[in-house]
Amino acid sequence: MLNKLKQAKEEWGGALSIIDNWLDARQKLVILYCQLAGLPPYQDQKKGLPQQALITEFCQLLLDYASTGHFEIYHQIIAQSKLDGEENLKIAQELYSRITTTTDIALNFNDTYAEDASDQAMLNFDQDLSRLGEVIESRFEREDQLLEIVHLHHTLSIT
């Protein structure tokens, strides 16, 4: 995920501050995910569940990231795609539809773990976090494809 993020920043970074801020939030999200999952370089010698404060911070950032996409970026990309022609609009709408399905999984994760999750829920934490990681990665890929559609046909004019 971090390598793809680096590519995205190289490709679209500097185009607009809103995109830069969004990609920075993505980077923070990936880092927190790696910390929660105990992935290098954040693996811990002792195995155990992460602290609730870190889980809560991750969930808040996850919701903020998803909200920024839905309410500040995607709709503007769709609007720009309309101007670029029917084919681009169709592709952008399909990508947006696929991104939207990932939001429900993120919201469910947040609802389960953001605030003092039950002991029963925590039994599934590693499995749910792994599934969320897969979903987040596919979301990032589709978001990058959306940005690429606009980038190929126009300079970004998102306000």
C-alpha cells in the first residue's frame, strides 16, 4: 500500500492542495493500519491487541478519509468526467459505484471497534482488520483510477 501511495503522490501530488491533503490523509491511514496490524516496521515482539486509543484514532481517520472522498472529491471528478464525454463519465460512475461499496465495510468496522469494543468483538479484530485492509487497498486503486481519468483529459480543476 505504501508503494502505491508513493506513486499516487508522485503522479498527482502538487496538482491541488485538496488532493495533496487527501493523499496525506491516505498516508496517515496506511501507517496507522500497519501499526494496528503489527506490520513492519511496527511489528511488536509481544503479540496482543492494539490499544483502544490507537484503534479509535484509526477509525476516526478512516471516517474522515472516506468523507473527504465522498463529499469533496468524487462528485467533482464525476462532474469533470461529464465534461470529458460519455465514455469517461461511464467509467467514472462505475469506479464510484465500486468505491461506495467499500464505504459500508469501513463504517461497519468503525461501528464495531471505534469505541470500547466488546470482548466478543475483539475476538474477530485481526480477521476484520485484515478484511478491511483488502477493502482499503481496492478502494485506493479505484480512487487512483478516478484521478487518472481526470488527469488524462484535463488538468484537475477540483475546487
